[in-house]
Amino acid sequence: MPKLSEAETRRFLEEPGLLMDIATLDSDGWPAVCPIWYLFEEGTIWFTPRKHSEWLANIRRDSRVALCIDEMALPYRKVILQGHARVVHEIGQDDLWRDRYRQIAKRYLTVEAADQYVDITDDQPRALCAVALTDAEVKTWRMPASDEKYQGVWAKRYWTKTAKAARDAPDNIAPAQ
């Protein structure tokens, strides 16, 4: 199963425009998933829940999170983390980290629009949360490149003994046209 190298993982996480799904545990123990903006900097994924965000309340109650960043086009790269989110700056301390908030917004908007967005929402307090890659279980995946075996699409644990793909699959995968 093709995995991303450390450098490929870093470059992927730094690509603008990718949303991150954060999964937290609600008060009843059910998974709660929300797509959010994020920033990857200093080996850490940074994100900013608003004061009344349900997923911030969930993090405060149980810091365990799962994060998923993936793409909708080939090579279908994905990075999945399981770890503990920490609240780095509490609600009301926004001025201490507003520049990081601007950096997050600039991943999704033009510089001008990001500055305007931050300026018109700076009266809505946020917390700054983080998950460091070194403190999390990180899994990566991508489709095999055209010179890699088709059988490498799945981890071996997924194949049954009689899998047709193990026997009949092409030597490699043709890229989509």
C-alpha cells in the first residue's frame, strides 16, 4: 500500500484549499465530524474553534480526536491522524495568535479576502487548538503510481485468499484520462 514519505506528507498538508475533517466524541460518546479550515506549521496542525462550537466542547470533555485531510482527485492522497487536541490559547486570547488565524484564512481565501474575513470576525472569540504530528498516530495513503503494482492499492490484511485482483490484476494502474 503506497504511503506518503515524510516530505510528501508535509507538502500535502501545506497545500492550500484542503479541508480537514475533525472527529470528536460528543457528550453521549458518539463520533461527531466537522469539516474545518486548518494550517500545518511547525510540524503541527492548527485549528480555531469558535466559542460556542460543539466540537470545542467535545475537545474540552475528551481531547481525543481523529483528523482526516484528503483530496478528491488522483492520486487520492490522504493523511489521517489520531491524537489528543490541546487548547493552546483559550477563548478571549485571540490577539495573541491573530496572525496565525490570518495564515489559516489565507490558505482558503485571497490575501485581501482573508484579511477582510479576519477583521470582520475578530469580535467572535475563538480558541486556538493544535495536534502535533509527533504526538499522534499518523497514517498516509495514495494510489499507486503508474509504475507500481496494482496489488499495492490495499494493505495485505484486506485481501482474501481467493481475491481475483491478487491473481488477475494488471501489472500496474493506468492513470485516469
